[in-house]
Amino acid sequence: MGNKVEIIAFYLPQFHPMPDNDEWWGKGFTEWTNVGKAKALFKGHNQPRVPADLGYYDLRLPIVREQQVELAKEAGVTAFCYWHYWFGNGKRLMADIFNEVLKTGKPDFPFCLGWANHSWYAKNWNSDGTSTNKLLIEQIYPGIDDEKMHFAFLLKAFKDPRYVKIDNKPFLLIFDPISIPEEYIQNFKRWTEGAGFDGLYLVANITSPSISKKELLARGFDVVTYQRIGGMVSPQLHKLGKVGRGLFKIYQYAKGFILKRPPRMIDYSKYYHSLITEDDQCVDVIPSIVPQWDHTPRSGWNGSLWVNSTPYFFYKHVLEALDAIKNKPQNQQILLLKSWNEWGEGNYMEPDLKNGKGYIEALKKALKKDLE
């Protein structure tokens, strides 16, 4: 880690055909399928999103991955956090891209892994918003043999000189820190030390105020990061209780019906202040910065989305995040960027036809101002 703010961007290793998607959604399905057929749901709705500089790329092409790195460096991103899917007993999905990165040593750009340890359901991908709850693949934790097999894979990545380490501890994020058995946590940490590192830097992803940071730290996580995407899980709404949140949801849907707009819509120009809180100033918290969000290509009318999310407001958001970490020790001045290329969620930094390199320029500008 260098003497500067570290910006670690989540990276989706999809955008290429794979057998499982062919089986579930039809031959050749990728995220671009949902992105390309997205519809504007109201006047002024920024859909469909059309990629600019890189086009509708195929991540199997090494030149595309190199071009992504060049754009990331231009923005000030210092590493990619590749989403890693291990469902138990060696079953992985979307593994080819990271396997290639690890095998070839290219791109020559720092990286780490985020274990997306959650089951896949049909509702996560249905572009019409339907919620069948059909289980596609289940996340399981079979026990010691699986732990050893999984760690053997992780260790190959940890030993790569490009892998992000904090005080010689490999950086590993866990998407669902609640469901993972404590046995996995303790063994992974112990085995990492046994492999010659000073430990494992475990990051817990928190998506709801009901999840306790104190409890996660006690279970063996080093730090947490808060994902405050939906608005519905804000601390204020959480205090209303289950009934209060239910009534608020009814209000949202009634308002959406009257205004003929999706009910789960948030004004980013006002909401971005809620993405960074006093908690993010703590040394055991890594703040998250989020440029934009629109889940409607996947979920249709029921998808959550932000309006008024512009490079200007993202710039202001990043400045607040930088202010939150300025008094932390140098090696803990880290921001997680959600995300580099989640096009199906309208959550990306890559250039598109509307904003060009706007978000890249906004991040670069904020980082430059922080150094003044």
C-alpha cells in the first residue's frame, strides 16, 4: 500500500457467455442482455445505458481488461476487488476471468477478492421484476474438506504479488458475514498465518442496521463496511420497526402508483449525504462510495433506482468520504468503490454515452482536491 488513499473498486467478472447462464436464461446470455433491452420507465429516466469507450465488451478479451485498468488508473482507483463465487464443494461460477488474471499475471494491477457467499435465485435476474424465488444455486458450507479446498484456492491468490495486503495481511471481503460459520473464519485466519502472512484482513459487508458491528468484530472480522444503497434500510427507518417499515413501503408504492413512477426511487442529490456517516470515521470501518444506481434493467418497475445521480454530486460524495478517513492511520485510509462495472445495476464508473468519463473525472478531481 502506498502513501495515498487506496480506492478499491468492486469488479464483476461477468460479461461473457457461460454454461450456467445459457441453461438458465438462454444461449449467449450476459449482463449486456438486460442492459441492452432496458426501457425508460418514466420521462427523463436514463435508460437504456449505452457503454461508450469500451463498447459492449467481452471480458474474455485480454485487451479489454487492460483498457479497464487504464481507465481505473486515470480515475485514481488503486485496485480491483473481484467478486468470487464459491458455493461449496469446489463449485464456482464466473471463475474464468479471474483464473486468467491469476494465471497470466495480467493486467499488472493490484487486486483482492470479495467472496459473494449468497445463493442465487431467479428473482435476482428477472428483468421483468417477477419474484419466483426459484433457487438456481445454493450457497452451502459443507465443512472442513470444503474449507481446505477453498483456502488452497485463496492462497494461490494471496501469494500473488499483486494481491492487496494491509500490514502483510491479505484483504478478503465477505459479502454475507452473518451466514458464514465461525469455523471458516477462524481456520482461514489460522491457515493464512501458517502460510507466512501476518494474518488475514477480513472485511465484513453490512447491509442492514440490524447487523451489529460489535458482533462481527468479536467473530474475527477486522473491519466492516456499510452498504447503504436502498434507503429502506436507513437507521431512521429501522427504528420504526417492522410495522413502520411496512407502512412506509405501502406509502412508497401508493406514491409510485399516483405519480406513475417506480416506487423505490431515491433522489441522489439529497441522499448521498446518508452514504457517509460518523461511523465511517472509525478505524474499524471502511467507507463505501457509490457513483450511481439503477436496478431496473434487472428488476423492472420493482427495481430500486437513484435519480439526479450525476458526476457533480458523486464528486461531493467522495469529498465527504475523504473527509471521514483523513485522520485514520495511513494504512487504513481506504475507500471501497461500489462499483467499477455493475452495468445491470446501473452502478458503474466506466464511460457511457450520456456522461462520458464524467464519473472518472469526478473521482480524479476529488482525490486531487484532497491532496491540496
